[in-house]
Amino acid sequence: MRIGVRLGTREIHAALLDGERILGAATAPLDVFAPLGPRETAERVLRTLVAAAPSGVDSVTWDVADVLEASLTRTTAPGPEGEAPAARVASWLPRARPVAALRLVPRPPAVAGAGRHPAALIRSLVGWRGTAPGGHDLFGTELAEADVRAAQRCADAVTEAGISTVAVTATGATACADHEVRAAAAILERHPDLHVCLSHETGGLGLLEREATTVVNAALLAPADHLIACCELTTAALPGGPACWFATGDGGRVSARRLCWLPVLGLGATAATALVAAARQSGTADALVVLVRDGTVTVGQVRDGLPHVEADLPGVGGVRVVTPQPVLTAAPVRSPGTTLTAVRSRHTADVVAALDAPGRETAEEIARLAGRGTVLLTPEADLAAAGAAGTEPGAWLDLLVPVGTGQTLEEVQSQAEHRALALVAAHGAEPGTAAVVRSSATAVGYLSIYRLQIRAGSRPGTEARR
């Protein structure tokens, strides 16, 4: 038995699953200004589902993407009915904090301000920006000696500015992370109270994409710590001591400890879990899924039971991040026929799911236009909550590796695959359930350098089948 929870800023949705079968569902509004936040409401909702379970509940998996995004973009909570929206965030959720962005590059920008990130959201999150000498090329060759004293001086300026978190991004860090690691060690030696996030921890090729991901992650550390603690305490209060997990943007799940350090992984989880749940509820592992909500149609794919995801896609605020997210096409609802054309589905779909009552009529018409083989779902529970319940541990690696220095591409790729499998096991997969589901090696230009993207997942184990 498993419970999945989608925690929003206004409501909480939960689903009880036995394997693929939905046994119960619950939804409740949140008092966003309650001193304990959503804990009281969440515990009441989850206890209702636990009481309805025919056997013990093994795990609770939380989708907190909506709340993380609200914190990141400083979305305001609604006021009472008839009153204008309150110009403040929910009292139980800390705002994303300004962070310092430190680049390690061979030379500083020639023009003042040229190093600013082009994305407005990232600029709003960066309260201090600086550079220090360092960085590597795509082969992992040092372009400039790492100046750790300059990094320490930058850290001095950061603390003077009242900022507690530093996002460090070095040129070529995906190929060689030495300078980021050395800079972090030097910063923490002088200022042990600072939090330091390093871009190579999430991987990715582009400097701007890695920096954006690292800044977003750094800004979310405080809100995520508060939020995850709330979810853990709520789960721990349930009878039977179920495990506590968190859904991720690749359709997998991670531990609380992992998400606390890399909260950026939780963004995009709602769409990923909804796609998976729609496919599973229709009885297929491979499907083109159309999700219909009042006013919007979203199309995505599920392959081998997992959402089709890619890196470097626009995320919150249109910012491209290197962490994997579902590949989605969205369009406003005009007429079902024109909507299907707009999302390039060629009037075909395997599964059409209505996510709310206003979208049901549109979903029925889209399913009719798509043809006989299309499954129309009117879910018994919130699809994202149901999908969260069914998630399994996963891992994603995005590496840049030179080949030709004593190792073949096959050997380097095999090592990366074993590393991904080790991460899946570390995230809680049962022995024998982990597998590599994607392993690609793409040549970077005409160089002997390859970008490896490795995705590993796990099949449901005995705990999920009970």
C-alpha cells in the first residue's frame, strides 16, 4: 500500500494505491496562514486514507513542485473571498532567499555588467555577483589556475552583503570539477557558516544553464528545508511508520536528504507524475498522453512506464535548467480539433485525461476525434498524487567526457551506467530492480569529447506489490 500526495499552495490532494489500483482519494483546502502550515490538514487527510487501507501503508511520496515554484517566484497566497490577493506569501513557507553567484572563468568580463544572466528570474534571485580566475576547457584542461584567495575575497564580500548561500559555476566543470571543489573548500575554510552549491553536482553542458540551475537550487535551500521537514513530521505521525519519499521531475523519487540538498530536482514533478499515472490507469506502459484542464491542453509521452524527459528545457519562469523535466507541448483550448493540431498530435492520442470538471467536456471531444483506440480517463483521484504514489527511485547523469586517453567510449559509458545504478540503489531501490533505461553518447562537434546522458530507474519491488 502506498500514498501519494500533491501539496499545492491552496489545496492538498492525496491518493491511496494498492499496486496500480486506486483505493481511495482525498482533497482538502489549506489554511495558508496557519502557524503550523499544512501539517494539521495534511495529517488529517493522510490518517483518513491510512484508516481506509486494508493493510499497512508502506510509504508516502510527496509532490511538492507547486510549493517550491511558488516560493521561487514569490507567488502570493489568495486572500479571503471577495478580497484582493494578499501581497505576501503563505506564512508557513519561507521565501526563496537571494544568493551569491560566483563564476570561475579564465578572465573577467571586459564590460561591467556583461556577466549578468539573461533570465529575469535568475537576476532577481542573485543578490551579489562576482568572478574569480579558474576554469577548464571541454577536455578538462586547465585554462587558468584556480585563485582560491580571490574566491575567499569574494566570500568576504558575500558575507558583508548579508547573503548566506553561494552558487559556484566554473567553466568546464562538467569535464573537470576540481576548481569548483577547491573554491568551495577555500570558501568554507574562511566562512564555515556559508552554504555552497556547485554546478557540477547537477551536470549539464552550457555555462548559463548550469549557473541558472545552481542559482535556483541555492535559492530553494531554505524553503525546501522547511517544507521537507514539515512533510517528514507529517509522515512520521502516521501509524505503521511509513517511509517518506519525494517525487522528482524525471518521474522518479528521492529521499528527503537528497531533496534537501538538491531541491531543484523536485521542480516539474507534477507533470511527470500525472503523465505516468494516466498511462498506468489506462493499462499501458507506452502512450501519448493528453492532459486536459479547464482552458489548457498538455501533451506528453510515457515510454516504458516513465515520462519522456530531457535536460536544458525551459522550466519555472522560462529559465532553461539542466535537470531533467518532461517534454511537454501545451496549448490553450479553442476547439478540440484546432487544439489537437496546435499541439502537433496529428489528431492522435493514446490516453486523454480530464484533470478537472470544467475540462471533462473538452477531454471527451478530443478522445472522440482521436479515434477508437483512445482511452478516456476521468480519474478517481488527483493524477499527480496517484502518480507520486507509484514512483520508484531514479537517477540522471549528464556528463562531459574526453575519450582517447587510455579508455574507449564503451568503457567510459559503462562506468557512468554503473554509477547511475549505484545512485538508484542508494535512493532506496530494492536489490535486483534497478536498470539503465537510457544511455546516450553524443559527440561534441568534431572533438573527441562526448556528452553522456544516463538515466536509470527501478521496477516496483515487493514493497510496492504488497
